[in-house]
Amino acid sequence: MTATRITHLIAGDPWEGTAERTSPVYNPATGEQTGVLDLASAELVGDVVTRAKRAWTQEWGTLSLARRSQILFAFRELLNRDKERIAAIITAEHGKVLDDALGEVNRGLEVVEFACGIPHLLKGGFTENASTKVDVYSMRQSLGVVAIISPFNFPAMVPLWFVPVAIACGNAVVIKPSEKDPSATIAIAALWREAGLPDGVVNVVNGDKEAVDALLTHPDVKSISFVGSTPIAQYVYETGTSHGKRVQALGGAKNHMLVLPDADLDLAADAAINAGFGSAGERCMAISALVAVDSIADDLVEKIKDRMGKLRTGDGTRGCDMGPLVTRQHRDKVASYVEAGEAQGASLVVDGRHGDFDADGDGFFLAPTLLDHVDEQMSVYTDEIFGPVLSVVRVQTYDDGLALINRNQYGNGTAIFTNDGGAARRFQSEVEVGMVGINVPIPVPVSYYSFGGWKNSLFGDSHAHGMDGVHFFTRGKVVTSRWLDPSHGGLNLGFPQND
């Protein structure tokens, strides 16, 4: 099979230039290279930003809210029309199973629907006669050109967290998707022209660190939205803010699920499987640390082990429960954590490094893996593995479990499983994490609430989508207005006072 060229989408059209550097794109289920991705130079990024600024200045930034909303509604219909096609693209390049890929697109659609109501969310305030014959009113205005740097694990949903809100607020956008699976992002971006968006308002540049640095330092890029690992999130935040940009940089996670003795263990076991191994554990909201109170730990581990034996791992197009990891290098890295955990004293309950996988070729597979008796010093606990490895950490009490979670450097998502309302209410108040599930293992908020963590899971003050997104992609302005009578009050050099 000949690898297909994948290139940038600039002002609605594929780039026609010749790339000096390229990167391979694979089908993770077969191990076959399917694409050759053009990587953008800093010069090309600068040209794209200039075109985006022109589109914002001359067309989009001054367009009426009514027209913006019409385009958002049209885009929503087109995305809904093409969601199965886009899900297939995700599976072909990321590897997640088809129904999971479709679910990703549907969650992104919810943000588009939220953005369709942007006129109500951009309303300002008005105070008549704040001082004698003086009115004061506020407004929110777009920033200009904004950049989105998105990760490989959600090539549709994460860009859709940001782009519809940024567009609805009147900005122009430059998206830099992951070089591992860029095609879904490009396919979605192409729908904006069909929806009626002016050319140049949405652009996709593919690239690596050179393209990222060009966006972080370009003076006409006013904000950066990033999702990825904590070290890169910190770099993006520090570099972007040092160049005068507002930055929302969502970093890594080590999500815990605390199971109390009174919990429904069958429900908890199902949740641990779903949240630990869905999308091969390549979710920033995946449960990777199962914190079990010791009195029920043996029973819970046995229930999880039994359920793991029923899972089928293979090609995401064949109705399997779990697909491959995104690259061979990442698969090998995840497998090395399993080896390290066993060497450091953890009990290897289920070993997913070897097995029969329902796929052709040489895919990047690692089946669901379960480690028990994990402690805080082991690398399988301290590091964000980003793979289908579930670690069981045993504690004696609720207080021990809470303290364990709060000591962790990450604070993205967490869950508690219990039938005790008092314990759940106490947990939601005391846990130092941005998103909390009560008998819900993956507490991803709906679009009209914000998404984001605490501690080393977030750099910046703003979470994604919801009203946080509206405020991030706009800036406030207050106007104080007085229309004078035919005779004014004369000269007065004193400080203005209300009267």
C-alpha cells in the first residue's frame, strides 16, 4: 500500500507547497505506514497566522452575531452528517474501536451545540445614569488569532472543545494537531468552509516542536490552548505567557478511583474495567490507580480479573472491546512499566504483554493488565503510563485513601464508589482534584460546565469550554459614556467623582 500524503489546510485549501520535512503516520492495528505528513516550518506558520489575522480583521471579527450563529448551526449539521466517516478516520490512525471514536465525535458535537447559543453568552451589562447623565456598559470582544495545540488521544473531541467556542466568539483559529493522527482534525476543519465560514478563519498546520514554538512566540497569536503531558504543558505555559499570551495548558493525570467497603463491588468492578481499559487507557480521564479499602480488596480484584478474561483486544474495526496503542514506541514504553512494577514488588494478576489479538499484520497491541499491591514509590504509580495498566493500591480507611489522592502531584479527575451519601459529600469537598465522580468512573463534564484539573494537571487559570471557554476567548471592555447638553460644565481638573 502506498502511503498517502497528508498536508496542511490553509484558508480552506490543502497546501500546495513542498515540505522539507515529513513524518510517518501508521495504522496502529496493522503496523502499516498509511500516510506521510508534511511538517510546517516556522516561516509557513507565520504566513498562516498572517492570513488568519487578515480574515479576522476584514471579515469574521466584525460579522454580526446572528450570522455567526447561522454558520455554527450549519457546521453542527455537517459534523453530525459526517460523524461516522470521521470516526472511521480516528480508528484508522489512532486505533480506538469504532464506537469509542463515534462517542468522541458526539461529545465534541455537544460543544458545538453549546457554542450555537453564543449571542446570549456574550451579552454585556448596562447601567443607566451611573453618575448624572453618565452611562456605563460592558462588552466582550474577540482576541484575534488563537492557537489550538491538540493531543493524539482525542483528535476530534479536544479540538472541538476549543475551536467552536473560539470561532463563535469571533476569533480566527490556527490548529496544530498531533502528528500521530492528524487526519480527523483536518477533515473536521474542512467542514467549516462548507458551513459558510470565511476562508482563513480556520486553518490547520501540521508539525512538531518547530511549529509549536512558532505559535508560542508569534506576536499576532493572542492565546494558546493546549492539551498534553505535564512537562510539555508547563513548557507551553511558560513560553506562551513570557511572550504576552494568555494560555490554558491542560497537563497529565493519575486518576484514582476510591472504593469503600459499602460500595456495590459488581458496579465498581465494571467501572474499573470501563474506565481503566477504554481506548486502551489512552485517556486523560482514564482510571489508572484503583484505591481499595483492604477489607474488600481481594473480592474486588477477583471480580475485575474475572471480567478482564472476557475482553477481546484487536483491530478497532472488528467489534473488539479494546484496540492497539498509538505507536510501537508507546506500546513498548507501557510494557516496560509492567516489567518495572513486577520487579519492584507488585503482584502481576493479569499480564497483557502477550496474547492473541484479533488483527492482521504487526499491530501495536498490549492487552489489559492488572497489578495488585502497588505502593506510592513504584513507577507504575508515580508516572502517567497512558496505557491499559490498572494498579491496585490498598488502604486501611477512607482517610488513608483521601490522603493518598491529595498527595499525588496530579489533580485531573477522580471517583469514589460508595452507598454512603455522607462519605460521598465529604469526598467531593475534601478531595483536591478538578473533576469528581460519585459512582461515575469518568466524570467528564457536559459542555456547559468546564473541563480541567488542579495541581500539575493544569497550567493557567482557565479550564476548557463552558463559560470558562467563553471568557478565555474574549476580553472585557467597559465604556463610560456621556452625551453632553448644548452647554457643558466648563473646565475642571479635579479627579472625576460620581454625583
